[in-house]
Amino acid sequence: MTALLVIPLLPLLAAGTAFAAGRRLPWGGGELVTSGLALSLVALALVPTGTSMSATWFESGGLRLTVGLTATPLTRFVAAVVAGVALCVITYAIGYTAGRRDRPRFFAELGIFVGAMLALVLANSLVLLFAAWEMVGLASFLLIGFEHASPGASAAAAKAFLMTRIGDVGLLLGWLLALTAVGTTDIDAVTGAVKAGRVEPGVVTAMALLMLAGAAGKSAQLPLSAWLPDAMVGPTPVSALLHSATMVAAGVFLVLRLDAVFVAAPPAMAALFWVGAATAAFAALVATAETDLKRVLAWSTCSQLGEMMVALGLGGARAAAFHLAVHAAFKSTLFLAAGIVQEQAGTRSLDRLGGLIRALPLAGAAFLVAALALAGVPPLSGFWSEEEILAVASRHGPGAGVLVVLLILLGGTYIGRAGAAAFLGPRRGPTEPGKPAWTMRAGTLALALAAAGLGWLLAGHLDAFLPFGASPGAEVAWRNLGIAAGLLGLGIGAVRGRDGSPALGPWPGRLAAGLSAITTAPVRWTTRLARRLGSVEDALDVAARGVAGWAWSAGEAAGRVEAGFARLGDGLAAWLAAGGERLRALQAGRLYLYTLGLFAWATAALAAGALLLWL
């Protein structure tokens, strides 16, 4: 049991040590975080499947809140993906941040990010899962806005923070509903009660739909997807982690972890399918029109996660989990290669790149391997997981099968276009590329090897890792159709990418701009309201200074929130002001404001829970 606790704890301890002592270390603390992750992987290998540790945190009136960790086949599988990808990405980050004085803070935030994700994955309680879920959100906010002097970074961090909070409200209400229905927050107890039919079908459906809202926010599914492309302003290692094995993967993992709840709620399964299908198709179309290399990859992430949601909605949990792992490998490879391109060529605009395969052969080869994997070209890793998804879809009728084939076609198109624009043709770049640091090359190469061979290595052993039941492979006709679609898409994209033009014309980009304007309207309204409430800001500043000495007193904070509920209108305005305007101040280093915001969120959550329990 000690080894189980060590898995998420080591990166967190390494993060604290890196922050405190990183400036006295050769790599700024990066060596501490990578060592912690390596030891976490060793501990994960030593923990037997079935190991768990749990403690009752609170018990009253038949309700029991527990916290603990568990090592099931699924949690061990996903934790290994998280730690393995993070180890390679943070190795890359050592060279990426060379010469920067803020390296210790960067590595500390990365360690928190990964440690929180490992705690989320291994949690056996909805309470701990939600706490880790919020910690992942906090770390992503800090990392997206790491370059806090840049207005774009602060705005993108605030946008991500606010939009994902919308989904988090659904997740909070979902686990509170599970607590009232089952009497405990233990995940196995909740899923067991649902399987045994001890929970009313309507309650199960409500639980699943509320938790789907949380998953949609974290995994950037429509209508909460607009924040993810803007998050590209963060450093490349942040983008690589966020888009592969940490934050956005959390939403898909949540559905996998609570698969029994969703399967027992047909309306929720239908919602999963349609949300995933709409997101996958929309994001793939937009990716064909983007001219920023990292934004192409960002929309690609939305699309690939939507494809996993499609598989989950069709009952293909095993296929979704398989693709989650494979996607983590090839998407992190793509981002790291794109980071080398940006650093060495001085731009990531596709219409200013070209011919980099000769100047940056390692980055070009890694990008090519990962691009072919994304397009489902055999025998690379994406082929094996795409085949699983295609098999699930084709069993539900030709419509679902055709949808997946079209998604593979679009995937090949946008990634073929991006690769051709950056690496093929004549040189169009403004500068002559140099040579990236060896740690950057090592991290990229390791993930490229995983993108090439992980699918083949796992394909014959999925039953041991993912106990969702075996599924027959796709029929030969569907398999061949999927391969042909991927190759055709690559060809179309390569032809269009040689001149940097949108693969399908400009209309997908206009569609994305329109949808982004609609879905981010609440964030804009919040910011405008905040600017007009200067007096509320002053009051919040005074309150923040006043609570600095006793900020961690939950009872006092709850009392302040309860008093605020008596003046609901003014209280709501103040909360909106804090959410829209003060987030920028947080990125400028005003930590006392972050503390106040943390308490506001925690006490609001407790108040909502108390109200739900009372009703």
C-alpha cells in the first residue's frame, strides 16, 4: 500500500523541492521531477493489481465520504501512460528551458500537474477524484499562463479556467447525487450499486449526464471546446502534456472509470455519441483550415477525443482506452516536434515554413511517424486503435462505420497538410534552423518510438490491461476502407500543404470563429461586468488582505459565503467579477487573490452539496 501512495506523491514532493532548491541545481529542478517520475513508474510496476488503500474522511447519518487509491487494471494502465509520457516530455523541457531563471517554477508546476493527474487516475473515491480534478485544472491554469507578462497568455489561461469550471459544476453535482443515492463516494460501491439495480434509472441517467458535463469541459468537447486552441500560448512542453496524457485525457478517463454508470443510462450513452461525433467532425474540419501549426494540433486533439467519446457512446470502452494511450504517444510526439520547429525556425506559421526535413531531420522524422500513426497507417500505433474503434462502430450499423472512416479521412488530411507545409518543399522560413538540445532530441525520439510501436505491443495483450471484454476486429472490408481513407487524406493534405493553403478552403475557419464567439460569450460578459464593478474589486482586495492570516479556515470562509447568499444579486456580481477580472491578476503573481478564489470555489461547492443533501 505504501508503494501505491508513493506513485502520485513522488512528483508532488519533487515539485516542491524543485521550487525551493532548483536554482542551485544544474537543470533547474528538472532532474528532480524526472527522477520522481521514474521512481513512480517503478512503484507502479511493483504494485500488484487489486491493491487499494482507503480511509473514511467523514461519516454521518448513513452518508460516508472516503478517500483512497486503488490499482485496478484500468488505473494502472492509464497511470503508466501518464507517467511515461510525462517523463519524456519533462526530459524535453530540460533543454527547452535552458538559460531561463524561472525554470524552478516551471518544473514545480509541471510536477504538480502530473502528480495531480496520477492522483486522479488512481483515486477510488469521487471526493479524491474531484479534488485531484480541480488540482489538475489549477496547474493547467498556471502553466498555460506561465508567460504571465504576455496578455495573450493571461487571457488564454483565464478562458481555460472559466470554461472548464462550467463542466466542473456538473461533475460536482453528479458525485453529490451519487452520494445521496448510494450513501458513499467509493467509486466501486457506486458502480456496484448501479450494476445491481439499487439506484433508480432516472437517478442513474441524471448522474451520468452531470458527469458527462464535467468530462466535456475537461476534454474540450462541444460546446466547451473553444478554450483548447487558445491554450497553445503556453510553452511547448505544457501543450504536449496537456493535449496527450494529462488534462484533456481526464474527461475520457472519467467516463471509462464510471463506465458502468454510463452503460446503465442509455440517454447518456446517446449523448456521449452525439457530443463526440459533433466535436470530432467539427474540430477535424477546422484543423484543415488552420495556418498555425500548434493550433492544427490543438483542433486535432479535440477531434481525436471526440472519436474516443464516439467509441464510448457505442459501448467500446476498450477501444477508447486503447486509443487514449496511443493518442498520448503520437500527439505528444507531434507537439514536441512542432516545438523544435518553432524554436529553431522562429515561427510556427505554415505559410512561412517549408523544407525543414533537411535542416531538422530528427524533428521531421518524428513528425512523419506520428502523422502516419494519427492517419491510421499500418503497422504504426494508430492503425491498431483506429481498427478497434472502427470495429465497434461498424457493428452498430453502416452509419457509425462511415462516420469513423470520414474522421480518419479528415485526420489524414489535416495532418498531411501540416507535415507537408512544415517539412517538404522549398525553404520559406525567416531564419536558418540550428540544432536543438540533446534532451529535446531524446524526449522526442522516445515518444516517436512509442508512436510507432505501442499499438503493436499492446494489441495482443489488451485483455490483461483493459478488462472491458474482448471485441472482434473490424471486418476486412471496413479495415481496408479505413486504411484507404487515411492514405487518401494524407495525399490530399500533402498536395494542399505544399503551398500552405487550407485543405478544404476557408469556410471551416470561419465556422470555428463563429462557434468560438458563441461559446466564449459568457467569458466576455464576465470580463465586461468585472470592469464595471471597480468598487467590488476594491472590496475583494480588502477582504483578501483581511483573510491572509486565517485563509485556510474552512468554517470562516463558509460563513462568509453563506452571508453572501443572503445578498444573492450582489454576491453573484462579485463572484463573476472575481472570475473574469481577477484571474489576470493571479497570473501576475498576486497569490493572496488566488487563495481567496480557492476558498470561494470550495465553499460554494460545500454550499451546493449541503443544499442538494437538504433537498
